[in-house]
Amino acid sequence: MFDLNRTIKIVTGALFNREPTWRNYLPEAGDWKKTALLLTVPLIIASAVISYLLSLVFADSGMFAVLRPTLLSTVVMIITGAIAAGVVAFIVSALAGVFGGKSSFALGLAAITLAFVPGYVGQALTWLPWIGGFLALGLAIFSLVQLWKIIPIYLEVPDGKRAVHYIVSLVLTIVAMLIIGRVVNPLIYGPDAASPFDSISSDDRSGGRIGDLQRRAALMAEAQEDTFTPPDDGKLNKAQVRTYVEKMQELAEANAAKMQQMQELAAKAEADEELSVKDLGTMMSGMTEIGGFSATAIEIVKRDGGNWAEHQWVQQTLLTAARQKDTNDAVAHNYKLYTEYAEELESFGR
């Protein structure tokens, strides 16, 4: 039975007291119908209706006026949202079973719904003037971070396979959402309306954007399998530090380029220029990379046969040396190497 007070309490907890709320709801998460009635459907309906009402209030504002909802499109989006939630829950839970976790649609639906509470709030606020679109995008990214955290709690994917499961789930979800958009878009904007899928070139579909996501997923999966046994004496060698510095400088340059690209997109939005689906994808990718969930870092390190596990060990060892300086012979040796590259290391915060 639907309980508005309970729904509000859980939603509020999922926003401001996340992990305790997740764990408190877990004993009830085995019933997908209960989750759908108590959380998923109310969130989908509320976010769509509030978004529609705000679009009426701020009729001449917002970043994406060309996509302003109508009453019909709002109804269709509610139905689509419910379908999408089910599809994503199925993908995440089915892959959890493949990667050694629990294959439970009910637990997957609960995890997806709770993780994406911030995203639903962002969707509801999309039509706020100036900040709505960016707020929606930021909360969507934040929801992806929460999904990463809730999966091991609900679906018990082993630590060693979490990254592989997460990335493959995202790739399949993107493909599924593109297909759903291709079907639904004509219902919202008319039979002759361009689909978001159509805005992605044939090159992007075949060997480009989707292919790049698949390639990056495979690379991150490979990185999770990397192993490295530190030397018994715990000492870095100069070649390791030099390689680390070179890779981090390359990453810093890549992030600077992404930041510049995001600033250009922000200026484009402020000038009320239309942002394409590709622009939004670029913005989300840039914010995610700069925020620390960096596939680019792995890509740079793994290039030419690099070892991700060794890279992480070098990073942690340098941080330890910078803090402790000379607590023992190994730390003193590593600190001496650190000081040789201190200017470069400090320039990118390592």
C-alpha cells in the first residue's frame, strides 16, 4: 500500500542520510512491487509533473526550450521512466549474477531507485532559470556515484569485480536508453521528429562513441586485473617516479582540455544556444573525469603496456614519503626521489 509519509521519509533519507537509509530499507527490498509502489513510481510521477509545472511557470527560460514538455509528453515520459527503471534494474541485477553477486531484480530495482533519488530531484528542477539544466546534470552524475556505492550493499558484487560490473552495466544501459529513446521520441515530438539517437552519427554508433565506451569498459576491466608486488624493501626507483610524473602530467593536460571544453559549452548555454545530445554527453563525461572517476587516467597509464596496480602503488608511496619524510630508510629514500620531482608532483596535487 502506498504510504506518502513513508515515501517522503525514505526519499529525504536517500538525499541527506544515504547509507543508513539504504541499509534500513534493505530488509524490505526483496519485494519489487512494494519498492515500485512506495518509491519508484511516485518518484517518476512527481519528477515529471513538477518538471512540467515549472516549464509552465518559466515558459521563456531554461536551457533546452526546444524540448519543453507538453501534457502528452509528460504522460509518455512517466511511462517511459517506469520502463527505463525496470530495464536498468534488470541489466544491473542480471550482470551482478554474472560477476559473482546476487541476481535479484527486486534488489536491483531498490538499488537503482534509491541511488537515483538525487537524479529524480534534478529532473524535477530542470526548468528552473539558468541553473536548472546544470543542476539536473550534476545530480544525475551524483546519482551515478551513489549507484557505485549502493551496488555492493544490495547486490553484493565482489570488490574485485565491482568496476567491471559497473562499467559494463553503464554501457548496456546507454545502449538500452538510446533504443528506448528511438522508439519513444516520435510519440512525444511527432512522427517526423529527430530522435536523440539520430543526432549520433553512424560513425559514432558503429566505431565511434558507443565503440569508444565499449573500448574504455574493456580497458578498465583489464586494469582491475593488474597486479603488482612491491619490492621487499619498499623503495621506489627513479624510472617508476619519472614514468608516474609523465603520466600524471599527461592526465593534467587532458583534464585542462576537458575543463576548457566545458567552459565553452557553459558559455554556449548562457548565450541561449541549443546544446546537442553530443554536447551534453561531452559535459557529463568531462565533469565525471575531472571529478575523479577517471577512465582517462587508466587509459593513459595502460598505454604501451603500463600497469595500473603499479601506478597506484607508486602514487600511494609518494604520498607517504611526502608526509613522513624520513621515518625509516625506505621512506627517506622515497622522499629523496619525491624532492627531485616535487615541483611537478605538487603541480597536480600528488
